[in-house]
Amino acid sequence: MPELLGLDTFSRRRALALLGGGALVVLVGCGSGDDDSTSTPDTTTGSPETTSVTNSSAAGDCTTIPEETAGPFPGDGTNGPDVLAQDGVVRPDITSSFGSSSTTAEGVPLTIQIDLTDSAGTCGPLAGAAVYVWHCDREGRYSMYSDGAADENYLRGVQESDADGRVTFTSIFPAAYSGRWPHIHFEVYESVDAATGGGTRIATSQIALPEDACDEVFVTAGYEQSLRNMQQTSLANDNVFGDDGGVHQLGTVTGDLSNGYTVQLTVPVAP
């Protein structure tokens, strides 16, 4: 079980979040959608009860997932390096780099489960599509870009959706870096060939991680900067999720610190 930090800072963060959730929405909560392009990841160095928060899509809403920026660190060839063109990117376990490095990203285990549905049809499962997932590491760094991780390509990978429209990745819980609510990026393509061959994206969006799960993870050793950064943001004032409070992008998290967590999001897309 990960080592827990003192909970006094955690309690203060909850109080700050409650005080800041209202007025800040008017000032900075805003639907500019600039994501990481207006904030740079910090590259410096609870209890085991189960967490579960439900997103509206999983509850039956078939609204097409909101389109969001890929940010400045997509690694898809649109802003510098292209991991999608590298052999080995199609994989279920994205915790380690592949190719010239085998470095493993450290952190609390997290399984990422995305269930694709066809919002242009009957909202049934979308099989045979592909999802490219990426997110920052425990230190708030993006592989292929950030100092200390520029030579890595961990926490990036592609999977094909199965008959149930599902893709699953093994990863670690990402950090909260300055200016952003904790999140996971993803792109949806018509097929694996389209994803790895420069095809057109069907959707680009993000998963918001629920506060309860973040509270539990960020009091463990290694996530100290995340605990500090969470004192200064909220889901309501995040520049990506703030326009609707992340209602269509808030993942469902289950699990605990001892066994790891799973985040699930149902993602309706129009192929």
C-alpha cells in the first residue's frame, strides 16, 4: 500500500475548494478550451475505501462527447513528435516506454476503460474503432516533451475497441499539474490503421478524474506537488471542463489504494 502523507494539508485543500468554487467560475471558468496551451505542467520535482462516481454518459446520455483541445503535448505528429508512427504503440499496458527505452512510470496503478458508442446511430457499441490515450506522469511531465521525460514515450498507447466498443489500458494515476484539473487525453479514430497511418480523428477529448479519487491518491508519497496544485483549482474553474463542470467527461472511478483504481468513461462519438 502506498505511503500516506499527513492529512492536514488535504483538509485545508477541501476548505479552499469550497470557498473558491463559486466566484472563480465567473472570473476564470471559462470555455476557452485552451487546455495545456495556457498552462505548463510542473516538471519539478487516505483511506482504502472504494470510490465510485458516475458520469452522465454511463447513465444513458448519448450526447456526443465534447470536442476538446489535444493540448501542446499530443505526440500525434500535430505538434512535433509522432508516437503513432512508432512500432509498439498498439498495446494495452502503457506504463513503460518502448523502443529505445524501457523506463516505467511510477505511481498508483490505474486501469483506463473507455466504452465507445455510436451517437449518430442507435448509440450501440462502436466496435473496430481505435483510441489513442496519453497523460502526464506522477511528476506532471509529458513523455516526448517535458524535461526529464523527453526521451521517453511511456503513458501513450493505442487500442482497438472490441465487440462491446471497449478499450482498456493499464497505466498509473496522473498528477495534477499547475493550472489544470487532473485529466487523461484521448483521440478516437475509425480504425487502428487510421490511428497509426495518419488518418482523420473522429473525436478529441479528455477524461476528468473525480475529486474523491484524487484526494485519496494525492496524499500518497510521490504526489506531493499534486496535493499543492489541487489547492488552486477546481473542476468548475478548469479551462477545459469548467464550461459544464465536466458532466460529460467525468469518469467513474472504482477501487482503492491497496489494489489500484479503474476509471471508466462512456464516450459517444459520431463516426
